[in-house]
Amino acid sequence: MYLLILAILIPFIATALIPLIHKRIGAFHIGWFVLLVPLALFLIFIMQIPAISNGETLIQAVNWIPSIGINFTVYLDGLSLIMALLITGMGSLVVLYSIYYLSSSDSFPHFYAYLLLFMGAMLGVVLSDNLLVLYVFWELTSISSFLLIAFWYHRKNSRYGAQKSLLITVFGGFGMLAGFLMLHSMTGTFSIRETAAVVGQYTDHALFYPAMFLVLLGAFTKSAQFPFHIWLPDAMEAPTPVSAYLHSATMVKAGLYLVARFTPIFGGTAEWFWTITIVGLITLFWGAFCAVRQTDLKALLAYSTISQLGLIMSLLGLGSAALHFGDGEQGALYGLAIFAALFHMVNHSTFKGALFMVVGIVDHQVGTRDIRRLGGLMAFLPITFTFAVIGSFSMAGLPLLNGFLSKEMFFTASVNAVSLPIFGVSTWGLLIPIIAWTASVFTFVYCMIFVFRTFFGAPQLKKLDRKPVEPSIGMLISPAILCVLIVGLFFAPNLLGDHLLKPALHGIIPGISGAAPHISAWHGFNTELFMTLGIIVVGTLLFLTFRSWYKIYLIQPAGWNFTVLYNSLLQDLKRAANWITTHYMTGHLPAYFAYIFVFFIAAAGGALISTGALSIDLTADSPITTYEGMLIAVMAIAAISIPFAKSRLTAILLNGVLGFSIAIFFVLFRAPDLALTQLVIETVTTVLFLLCFNFLPEWKTEDSSKRIKIRNAVIAIAAGVIVTLIGLTVNSGRLFESISGYFEDSYELAGGDNIVNAILGDFRAFDTMLESLVLFIAGLGVYTLIRLKHGKGPGKDEH
Amino acid sequence: MESLIIILVGVLTTVAIYLVLSKNVVRVILGTAILSHAVHLLILAMGGLKQGTVPLLGEEAEIYVDALPQALILTAIVISFAVTAFILVLAYRAYQELETDNLGAMRGSDDE
Amino acid sequence: MSINTIGEYFGVFLILIGSIMAVISAIGILRLPDVYTRSHAATKSSTLAVLLSLLGTFIYFWASENFISVRLLLGITFVFLTAPVSGHLITRAAYRSNVKLADSSTEDALEDILRNKKDV
Amino acid sequence: MNNILVLPMLLPIVVGVLLIFLRTYGRIQAWISIAAMVVTAGTSIYLLHTVQADGILRLDFGGWEPPFGILFVADSFSVLLVLTASIVTAVCLSYALISTSKELQTMYFYPTVLFLAAGVNGSFLTGDLFNLFVCFEVMLLSSYVLLTLGNSKRQLREAIKYVSINIVSSWFFLVALAYLYGTLGTLNMAHAAERVAEVGQTPLLTTISLVFLVVFSLKAGLLLYFWLPGSYSSPPIVTSALFGALLTKVGVYALFRIFSLIFYHQPEITHTIIGIMAGLTLIGGSLGAIAFNDIRSIAAYNVVIAVGFMLVGLAIATPEAIEGSIYYLIHDMVAKALLFLLVGTMITLSGSSKMAGMSGLMKNYPLLGWSFFIAMLSLAGIPPLSGFIGKVLISSAAIDSGSYVLLALALLSSIFVLYSLLRIFKNCFWGETIVSKEEQLPLRRGVLLPCLALVVLTIGIGLGVEGLSLYVTDAAETLLNPSTYINAVLGIIQ
Amino acid sequence: MNINDVILKTVSKGAVLIILTFGIYLFLSGHNQPGGGFIGGLVIASAFVLMFLSYDSETVSDALPIDFKKLSAFGVLLAMLSGIAPMFFGGAFLAQSFGYFNLPIFGKTELATVTVFEAGIALTVVGVVVNIILSISEDE
Amino acid sequence: MIDTILTIALSLFILAIILALYRIIRGPSMPDRVVALDMIGVNLISGVAVFSVVLSTHAFLEVILIVGILAFISTLALARFVERGDIVEHKHDR
């Protein structure tokens, strides 16, 4: 049974089928076909609930690259199941919603193809057990998100947002990949389960913490944690169903999933605890704080999502302390935070999904999302208004809605954390509930803004593009279902808790047992309840006096935020890159040569001296005769005079002298074939030079500055010296006899008296053959160079 | 003797590199021509200048000079001739089209 | 002293004469005032030098190894044939590219003829 | 006798020379040369299987035993590269079938491409150092001709630089060969390796190895890549694609061969230097890739990055790293050819190589856009495309060997690759469509087919890594156990 | 301005003849004496160079109605085929063979397949060198 | 005895070459240099001839002829260049 693998593959197969189906069905909306996919998958996963809630797990594997241990292993436990249900469930609702949301001018096949691609990738992320397979799907989610954000790619902002999200998430992804590889390097396995089983032995490994931080980098970027949160608001350029689905309900949760998944591996350490908690809390606060000032409803929701993600993240961090204690009372106490995190993750998906859909309806029906142009819509869109109230009040943590429950648990966890006896919490621990509370106040404020600024007050119909009316029923189904869930979960939370959250919790903290968390709406008058009451009171006050304290947002200077930093980073990087590159890649050949020779001098010269290779021994030299010495003098003089030659002809003449002398040198060293070749080649070369000089100007004296000339001379001399020194060293330290003795039997072997010729024609005939080919190609090249005049076409063909 | 040749190779190399580093195309080409002269001598010297006889078996001598480097040099000479011919023509075609033989004026840029 | 040895010595003697001749002509090329006079040194005495040494080599091989080299004879012929031509070409080139005669020259015999031609 | 071993080099040459006589028949030339490369690819598949079955193959030319004669040696590494190179050449040629002007076709374009392929294949296969030089020259001369074919101002200007620098690098090659011959008295790679192993790598030999490093770095564009961006971005599309896919790879191959077969005894010197150079190359390439608005330059700097990446593998030199580099080499040949073909097509369609000159191509040419998208992801090493596995293996090896700086640079460079290509994708394919449907230039199907073939290839390699792994593992093993190679070459004649 | 080249042309005729003969001699003697395909080819090519220098390019082209590109291509092909041929007789690529035969007039003569190879090389060299010079000198 | 004379002769020939080289470097006019080069060529012929006597080998006799031929060709080419700049002329130029 490869049900799970099939479940991952189905969306991909469906993606591939979309173009085919699209052509056949004509006017029929393709969304209905697409809807079948998540619905079917949702049912499949629902059917797994009984087994999973009994503590079973499902494993299925297919080999992919077994030779390096990358196999397609899928693994379904409580945590994966929650995620899978979220993905398919939200997926169904969003597809349904989108059928009514998209306008006929949009390209449906593209939209649904990306969406299905995402769905498959996301399922892959949450189901795979193999780290690298997980990474594969992880990147696929980034890519599908990129494509969806840029769905309206003709808009500049869409392109900007898409690029930003891709760069940041892929950056994190690469970090995560490095982390995974480090884990593999430590444990030797790519399987998450196996890693978790053996990781205890490696906590002292030098790579343990680097791996941890790199994995967290991936999680933080994906889940839009501070300071990587900046991509999420810009991702709101995507069509609203996409925002509801990817950028609030599922994809951004992948980071949370990852943290949860890796808690058994890294959890229980102070670094893990503090990093996640602090980042989570900062994100929570900063997101809520920024959300308040937004004027675009989607931007408000984006920051709110950031904030909520931070909340869940901090809960995961707090809960990781449980791993330190293992089984027992305290373990259970702190483990509650993880439970809360999972619970809130589900709740957030419901209310945030509903809210996004509400915004989508408003945008769709009214034509704007700008709070400043909205107001009084309650009268026109009563049903939508209801959804908005349910969603945002749940988000604000008000009773009778599921958000209240998880919010309370969050406060419990934060208060519990103060008394945590480990990780040095005692010093700064009090800050945890304080930040949590403050952030929640802001959360309350923006929830109120969302509801009241949009739906209450005087309607500003003049500012609207069209008269607002309730949308068609199809658009309302999905938010309605979510609102039912929001309310339903408040009244029957343990249905979820017992069947899904508990198995998941056991997966995350294997040691936890005994005191299973039970969700109840009423705890009595405890700290948490007072905190909630305080939020309502202070939050209401702040909402009402919003205009008077609005100024605190002006404290942050305009240029001082991370988006500006990101923009200027890219721009400055490009500018710097351009500056650097154009400064050394000048296109100036002499400069390139200078680099090359300097490199040669440094590498070869450096090695010659530093390795102590240099040793010169002149005793083995053959004797020298007068005329040989004189001939060498001739060559040296001729060569040295060349750079000083006033005219090119003189230089060529001197070069000719040099060439002829070398030919005679070959005679002196008993190489008649060489001498002959050298002589002819030298002459033909000279003739060629002369032929070409006809088309070239007389050379001018070098107009380089004296400094450059000296520089060139120094480089030239240094290179010459090094060539000489290595040569002398080689000459002094021959290690082996040459193989050429063999060739002296050339008469018997190859039937030739002339050894050189026998080598050329027989022993090394292949060289000779290729050499003639080289010559031939050069001939062709010269011909084409001359004949193929730009703009004139080829000359006359044959003679 | 070998050492002297190697020093000569060094001198030729120095001159050639100095030429190659200059801005004039013809000088660069001339530099490459001298570079190949230098390396041919170097190969010859590296073969060792045994005072043997010409590598013709008809000469009936006991020792012959190392024939392999000679064969290599022969190949190298022909190849460097091919390349020199090509770059010479290239240089004058470039002069015809670009109307300069100054490499400083042939910079171009990556961003055009 | 056999006839062969005499032959060898004779050959070597010719070579020596040739080499001295070569140096003399080289001195000529250094000392003579202009290209036209220098070309005399280069073409006339140099050719003589090379002919002498080639002949010497020929005789040496003939004497010592009884080897008559056709290539050497061909070489001698070739040099004999081409040396004057190249001398002629250079001086003509010099004249046509307006290389000045030495100050001590008394007459430029071609001046009028060529100038007239140019006018036509 | 394994005479078939010479076919990957001989066949293109013979066909190329024969094509000279068919000068005026452009299309016939194209089809014949495509057929030749397909046959070559088929031959290399056969060789690949034979190598698995019988071990390393060798062919002594003229029957002269090594080390005296020249020979071709086929191990998995070289044959894999020959195979990839042949396929890529065939694909590029089929692109040329449509894109190349009649003018170029009659100016010996096809023969020269075949000679280039022959030179490349020869360089991969040869077992003799001097013959490697000659094969390099065959390749280089062909590349000179191809680079100037067309004779535009820009081509001529860049060709001067390219040719001069390559002349100097060939000079370094000869110098290094001379030194090596002087020290070891041999030219056969296996023989040289044996002799080096016998005496140990003396300081002098290390110095000589660094001269070789200079040579091959110049050819591969490792740190000394000054010639690369200009010359890769000036010639016609197909030529650029061939250059991008093949030329630097030969240098990379040579570095791998030399520093794993002959000079592997002093890794703390040689491989450290290679590592530093690879790191600097990654930085330089990354900066270059984002510095410009000319899409050809961006593509060219991407070549530089890839070179750095592969050499990271050599610097680490663990089996995993070498395997990764081999995967990456194969991937890069395919993906770079694809990238250059796409970039070239974009330029042809929009008439400009500036990003500012194109916008919204996606609307009119969706297939082109998606091909580019996949090429982009593949080059950035996004799974499950072909670039992924190499990246994973190299990174993993970097971790195992503690080369964290190289790891960081390698991964960051991927980001730069992604960003640089993303800029092209974002600006050129997306955005408002400038050209209306009526005015757009038609994109001929034949132009896209080769690109799609490469797209399929890059996806196929990514997903079907397991199919390759047998060969790649064998290749890496052979590279890391020089004795296998040496025994195969110097052992008993088969 | 008309230059009288009678002397040069006359001498050249003789010289070209000598050079050509010598070139062929060098080519043939290559296996046992200095010379061979390359050198022979180069010397023959230099005879053509001399012709170009002494006469004008049109005259030479008319006198030699050969496409030198094709000549050189043919040369490469010939060299290649001499290498391929042994493959059909079970030998290695580029295997050369030689033997001694008693021919009626020449007596004991060595015949070697390498001569075909060398001939290919020589043709290539001649073709390429002349082609290059012809191309340049015909450029306007 | 013979060897000494030959060495002297060889040295003298090369001395002549050096002297001619001076003329090439100094000029002053182009034809001067060509003349000197021609002379170097001629001296090289003698040098090679003498050297083959020194080694008593026949291997270099080809070289002698070749140097002769090539010295002529280069001189011819150079002279043409000095005279006209274009060393291979066209019929229609005449």
C-alpha cells in the first residue's frame, strides 16, 4: 500500500493533467475538477484518524537514490496528520472559494496548476521522513508560492513580492539544507526518525549547534519570523485565496512544523529554548505592533499572521523545555505549551482563513481593501460582517470562540515558564508573560480595527468603485464552514485534542505520558483569565484613543525597517558588485595579462621558495664552446632590442634574426628536422607579418605611463626569473631517464632511420595528425575571417 | 650549456612578457611569437643536451641526442605557426572593423 | 700526407678564408656610409665568403669521405643565382623609398630618368 | 583492440572534413553533423557499458605500448563527460539548424563545431599529456574560429583578448610539459603518475604541478576567468552555448585528472590552493552575475560560478565530493547549454540583450518562459532538478571535511545564481508585455525543441540520479584510486 | 609607376623549380633523412610563396587552378584514412606497416604506409599555407 | 688542428652575424636593415656548412640549401614591403 505516496503524487499528477482537461471542458469551470483532489485527499486523511489517535504510525518507502541514502520515505504520525488535514481541508475550502473569487480574465489553468503543485509539495513536506526529500518539497513550496504571488505578474508589486519571498525562503532553505547535511554528517542517516533516535549521542558534536541554527534559519524564514518576516506582507500581492491558503493557513506553518518535528532532535537544550522563544516573542510583539498601523486590510492580516506565527513559535520554544525533564510532572507541565502550539496552529488556520476570505469578499465586492475608504459595510454585507466578527474576535482571544482557548493556554504556558528552573530563565523569565500580554493587547486593538473600521461607522460610498452587495452564495460557503469550526472548536475542543493533538504531542515529546492535557474552557479565576480581562479593558481603551497615541509609530524613522534594509541590501549589493567587477574586469587585455602573470609568479614562485624546491647544480652541464656562447649572445641581443625597436619592421627583422638563430641553434644541438621546420616556418611567419602589416598601422611608441612601464618590466622580469629558476632546478634534479631510449630502435620498429620522423609518423602519429588538423582549422579560420565581412556577406566563393 | 640556454629562455620570456603586456596588438602578437621561441628552446634544454649524434640511425653512433623533445618541438612549432597566422589576420581584421590597434580602446564592457 | 688529408686541409683553408671574408664584409656593412655602398659589402664580398666556405665544405667531404653532395652543389648554385637578385631588389627598394645617398656621393644617375617618368 | 575508443574524436573530425566538400549545402551539413554527434553519443553509451563490464579501456595508437606511444584511455569519468558533451553538441547543432544564418552555414560553421567537439572529446579521452595539449589546441583553434565567425565588432574585439590569453595559457602548458618531461622523462599520464608515486612528490614536482594549475585554471576559468565573460557573451547563440557547456569543462576535467592522478600527494599545498581559488571564483562569479543588466553577461558569469563550485569538490577530494563534482559537471554542461540557448533566443526575439529592452515575454512565449524558469531552478540547485544532487554531495563533503568557508560560499553562490537569473526572469518574462501579439516575432518550433530536449534532460538527470550513480561512483572511485588507472594503462596489454 | 621585374621573374622561375624539386626530395627522404611530410610540405609551400612574391596573386591563382582549402581538407582526410585503414585489417588505429620489396628498377625498396600518412600531412600544409597567403593577399 | 681552425672559422662567422645585428638594430634606414639581414642569412649558410664539417655529418646539408632559399625569399619579401608596403601585388594595381 502506497497510499501516502500516492496522496503526495496525486496533486502533481493533477497538475500535469490540468492543461489537458482545460482544453476539453470549454466553458465549464476547471476549479470543480480541481476541487476533487483536495476533497479526496482530505477524506483519505480523515480515514487515518482512528489509527493515528491510537498511537499508530504509518511508514511507506520507495527508493529514489538509494546509493546515497535518499529514499522517498513517508511517515504519518499525529503531527503530520494535523498538517495534512489542514492542507487538504483548507485546500478544499480555498479551491471552492476561488472558483467564485477569480475573475474570468485570470488564467485558471495556471492558478490551479500552481495551487495543486503547492498542495503536493506541502504534503510532501509534512509527510516525508527523509531530510533531503523534505528539503525537495520545501523548495517546491517556495517555488509554488513564488508563482502564486506573481500570479498577476504584470503588476510591479507582485513581481517584487514574489522575488522577495523566493529569495528569503530559498536563502533559508539553503541554510536548512546545510543544517540537514550537518546532521547527516553526524548521524549518517537522512531519516528524521533515525536521527531523533540516535541524536542523543551527538549533542557534544561540534556540528550540533551549527546544524541546529541552520535548521532554524530555514524554519524562521519560512514562517516569517523576525527579522525575516518582511516577505510576508509583500506576499499579499497574491490573489486572496492564495493568501488565505499559503500565507496564513499552511505554507508559513511549514516552519512551525519543522520546529516541532525537530524538537525531539534539538529540544531540551538552552540554545533551542531561548532562540525559538525569543524569536517567537519578538515576532509576536512586532507583528502585532505593526499590524495596528496598517491601512490595507490584507497588510493588517499579514502582520497579524506574522504575530500569530510568532506566538506559536514561542510556544514551541517554551514547550521544548519539557524534553529536558522527560517523563513526569514537570515534563507534562511544560509540554502543555507544545500542545497549545498545535492547538493554536489549527485555530489560527480557521480564523485567519475566514478573515482572509472576508477580506477577499470585501475586496471583490467593494473594490478596495483600504481601511480609510471603507466603513459602514455592515449594512451592505451582513453575512460577511458576521464572519468578520467571529474570525477577529476569535483572533483577539474572546470567549466562546476557539481562539480564547488557545490564547488562555498560551498565557498558562508563559506564566509557567517564569518558574522554569533551568536555562537561566529565572533572570529574565518574567519578561515572557509581559511581552505576551503586551502583544496580545495590540492583537486586540487590530482585531477591533479590522471589524469596526470596516463595518461600522459612516459608509463612504463615494470613495468606492461600486455599490457593495453580498457576493454569490458560493463565495460564502467556505468562510461559513470555517466560522462553524471556530465556534465548534470552542465547545468541543477535546474532539480535536484527544484524537489529533495528543498523538502529535507524543510524537514531539516522546517521553511525555500520564497527565494528558485536557482542554477546558473554564479554569476558574486564575492569572490567565485576569490577563485576558486586562487585555480587553486596555485594548478597548487603546482602540478608542488610537488617534492620540498613533504618534508612537512615528518614532521609528522611515528608513529604519527591514524592508528598507532588504531593498538597499539588494541595491547596494548590485552597485557594489558592479563597482568591484567593473574595476577588475576592465576589458583591458594588458591588465588581464598582468593578473595572470602575477598569479603565476605568486603560485609558482611562492611554491618554489616556500617548499624549498630551489636547488641549482651546474656540474652536470655539457661543455660550452665559443661559438655557442656567441650565438646565445646574438639571440639575447636580438631579443632585448625588440621592445626598443622604433618601427615594427625592425622588430620583425629582429624576430627573424632570433628565429634564424634558433634554427642554427637547433643545428648545433643536432636537430636537423627542427632546424628545417623552424627556418621555413620563420620565413613564412615573417611573410605573413609583412602581408598583414599592409593592413595595419605603423606601431606607435607605447603611450603608457612610466609607472605602468616599470610595473610591466617588473612583472616580466619576475616571470622570466621564475621560469629560469624552475628550469635550472629541473635541470639539476632529473629524477628519471627519459623514455626516449626506446625510440632508438626505430629502424626495427618502424622501418625508419630518422628517429624524429619515426616518432612523428609512427610512434606519435596521432599528434601529427591532430597537428595537421589544427593547421587546417587555422586555415579555415583565416579564410572565414577575411571573407565574412560584416554586412557585406561572403565574398565570391570559389576561384 | 643547459643552464645557459635556460637563462636565455628566461631572457626571451622576459622580453616576450614585456611585449605581451603592452597595449599595441602587434606587440602582443610579437610577444607571443617570442614566447613560443622561448618554450621551444626550453623543451630542447629539458630533454638534456647530451653530446650525442644527430638522431639519424644511418649515422652509426653509440649515443643519439634525445629525439622525443625534437618531435614535440616540431609539433609545437607548427601549432604556434597556425595560431600566429590566425591571430595576425584577426588583428588586422579587428583593425579594419574597430579602427584601432590599441587594446586600451578595445575595452568594451560587460554591460553593453 | 695523403691526397685525402691535403684535400681536407684545402677545404678547411677555404672555409677559413671564407670566414675572414665574412668578417671583412661585416666590417664593411658597419663602416660604409650609406645603404647603397653597404649593399656592396653585403652582396659581393658576402657571397664570395659563402661560396668559399661552401666550396670548402664540399671539398672536405669529397676528400675525407669521398662523398659528393648534390645538395651542396645545388646550394652553391642557388646562392650564386639569387644573391645578386636580392642585392638588386634591396637597393632598388631603398632608392624608391627615398633613402638618401651618402653625403659623399657625387652623382645620382637615376634621378632624372625616374623623375621624368613620374611626371608622365 | 578497442578501436571504437577513437570514434568519439575521429568521427567528428572525418565528418567535419567531409563537410568541407559540401560547403554550399547548409541543411545537409547540419543533418549530417547532428547524425555524427548522435552516433558519437551512442558510441559513448556503448563505451560506458563496456567500461563497467571490463574495466578501464585503452587504445594504443599504432599499437605502440604505453608509455611510448599515444593512447586513449576510457574510464567512467571521461566517458561520462564524452557522452554528455556529445549529446549537448548534438542538441546545440539542432538549434543551429534553424538559428544560424545561411551565411555562417556556408562559412564552415558545422565543420568547426565538429572539430570543437572532437577536440573536447579527445581531451577527455587522451592518456598522454602532450596529446592533451594537442587536443586542447584542436579545441581552441576551433573555438577561435567559432568566436570570430560572424565578424561583428564585438566579436573581433573579444576574440583578440580570448585568443591572446589562450596563446599564453598554451605557452604555460608547454612550459609545464617541458619541466615535467625534464623531471620525469615521460609524457604518459599514467607513467608520470607512477614515477611521481615512486619518488614521492618532491617540492620541485609540487612547483611544477602549480604551473599546471595555472594552465588549467586559465582554461577552466578558475580564478583566472578574465577572458570568459567577454568571449562567452559575444558570439552567436549556438557558439555561446557550446562554449558555456563545453570549453571550461575541459579545463575542469584536466584539473581533476592531473590533481587526482599525478599530483595528489601534497594536497595540503595543491588542494588548498585550489580551494582558495575556488572560493575566490565563487565570490567573483557571484558578484559578476548580479552586477550587470546585460543578460549575456549574467549568463557568462554563471559559468564562472559553476566552475568554482565544481572545483570546491576537487579541493575537498573525498569520494563524496568528487562524485558531487562529477554530477555537477554533467549537470552544468546540460544546464549551461540550455541557459545560453534560452538567453540567445530571448535576444533574437527582443532584439536587445538588455533587460530594459524586454518585458512580458511570458505572455507571448510561455514555453520559452517556463524553460527558462526550469533552467534557473536547475542552475540554482533547487531540487529535484539536475543541479541538486551535485550540490548536496559537495556540500555534504565540505561539512565532513570541515571546509565550512567553502560550504558557505558554495551555498551563498547558489543564492546569487538564483537572484541573478531571477532578475532576468522577473524583468524579461514578467511585467507588461511591450510587444503586442501582432507585432511579436514568431518563435519557430524548431528553436524550442532543442531547449525542451535539454529541459527534459535536466529534469531527467535530477530524478534519475540513481541510474547515473553506478557510473558516477565508479568514476569517483577510479579518480581516487590512481593505481586502478595506472595498472590499466601500464599493465599487460589486453 | 611601372616596375620592371624581369630579373626577378626570370630568377624566380629557376628558383621555384629548384625549391619544388627539393621539397619533393625532402618529403620522400623523410623516413631516413631529415625531412618528411611537414618539412616537404612547407618547402613546397614556400615555393608558392616565392611565386606570389614574384608575380601577382591573380597570375598565380590562374596558374594553379586548385581550391587549396579542398586540397588541405583532402590532405587531412588522407592522413586520417591511412590511420583508419588498419582498423579494417584488425590493427590498431594509426598502425603503420612497412616492408621491403624487390622492385624491377629500384632494387630493394622500402615501402611504408607511413608515406601515405606523410603525403596527407604534406598536402595539408601546402594547402593551408597557400590558402592563408592567398586569402590575405586577395583581401581588398 | 682542423678542429681549431673550424672553431675559429665558426666563431668568425658568428662575429660577422653580431656585427650585422648591430646594423639591424641601428638602422638607420629600413633597407640597411634588410641588407644586414640578408647578410646574416648568408653567414648562417656558411655557419651550418662549417658545423656539419665539425660534426662530420651529412644531416645538415639540407639546411644549407633551405637557408639559402629562405634568405632569398625573406629578402625579397622585405624588399617588396619596403618598396610598396604590399608584398603580393594585384594585377589591377599594375
